[in-house]
Amino acid sequence: MKLNILTLKVLHKAKQSVKIGRKTMGLKQIARLLRNHLPIPERLGMKKHSRIEDFRGKNMKFLNCGIRPLGIYPVVDRAYKLTALYEAGITTTQLRVKDMQGSDLEAEIVEAIRISSEYNARLFINDFWELAIKHKAYGVHLGQEDIQDADIKAIHWADLRLGISTHTNEEINIALEFEPSYVAIGPIYKTDSKEMVYNPVGLKDLNAWSKCVDYPIVAIGGINLGNMEEVLNVGAANGIAMIAGVLDESKEVSRFKTVMLVDKFNRIFNEVCHDEIEYAETA
């Protein structure tokens, strides 16, 4: 099937997936492609439950994440992995479960919140904002499609923090309308952890885009122990999100790798902040 704007609009309205060769393009992928080819006003009208107008001009800024940097920010698929991460020095995590539903999913979220509370850690629940509200999670992380469907007011009124994924300068502008707790920007580099839908942002655009963002920035995508320093030296990132970076070959948490990442982040982040303070005092 040849895809064009009209075809994508029809598929999106009909809520139909489409098979291209051996691959099936799901509804979220169709919506993402369509959003990328529409002007911003029409993008915001794609979802009939768009919440941006509810926030514009109403001073509904989300709670911040405190004075500690978000730091190394692992994204995990199971609650039990959180214990090892927190014991290795992690202070911020995200639970991103894609293969559970119903009572199993709810139990997983409850356990993740319990473990995180024991370690006084900042846990963001990916996507499942209703369960996050119900069980009083620290925060919620939403993608661009998700913020159009979620009840953002309910998340705000429940005093949960909100993080939003962005991949382009235009998506950053959309995210800023919600006055979130942080903005995630990526992928910074090519990554194999998730299917690449967007081109890598790169350090130049990370630096340029960050100048318009007055909220903590989480850099994500292809960042590891070897290239983390060049990302932090841009001076934009308050946190570095990772999926595979903290895991070993069996996809379990590697304490050794995690401790090294935390130590390196803290050292470089403190050096960058110190340099910025010195520059501000002498300017």
C-alpha cells in the first residue's frame, strides 16, 4: 500500500492498522507519521481529547523533581529490578511495562511504587496514568500521542509529576504547553533499544533546543558510559535515560555498570555545574 497524507488520515480515523510488506504498522505508528507531516494546528486537532487548551494560560505548572539532578534514569520493565538499581545509587527510574494488563499490571505498578517509596526514589509510571494516580506514584511519563488522550488535569490535581517525550523542536513546543516536571529529548544517538522512528537529534540540536526549555531535560537514546561525557558537557541534560545501559547480557541489572554510570554522571555533572557557576560570577 502506498502511504500518503490522505491514506494516513483515513486509517487513523478508521482506527485501522496496515500491513506493509512483512511488517504491520499499528495505530500509534500511523498517528506518529501523520503528526510528523501535518502543521501544528492540525496536529493538535488529531485527537478529539486534546488537553492543551485546558492548560494554556491557566498557570497549572506541574510539581518539580527537587534540587537533586534526575541523574542516570533507568527505564525498566519489571518492578523487581528497581531494588538493585536503587542499591547501586540510582535515584530516578521509570517503569515501562508493555506485556501486562489487568490485575497483573496493577500488581506490578503497586510493587514498583512500594519499592521506590522504601528507597525514597522518584518513580515515573510510563503511560498508565490512571493506575499511577490510584496508587499515588511519584510521577507519570507520557509520549506525544499519550498526552492527547490522558486526563492531564487529573494527573495535575493528584500532585503527580509529569515527564513528556519529545523528538523534534515542534514536539518540545507542544510539551511546554503543559508546563511539565521535565522534558525528555531524543534519541540523541542511534539506538537498538527501541525501533528508530525519528532521526538522531545529535548534540548540536540538543544544545540549540535546550535554550528554549526552562525545565529539566532528560537526554535519551544511544547514550552509554563512553559517550555520556560529551552529552553532559553540552550543559543541557539534568538526567540521562537508559534501557540497556544498566543491564548485563542476561538483561538483568548490572550493579557494576550502574555504579560506574552513577559515579561518572555525578562527577561530570558537578564539574559542568561548577564551571557554569564560575562563568556566571565572572560575566
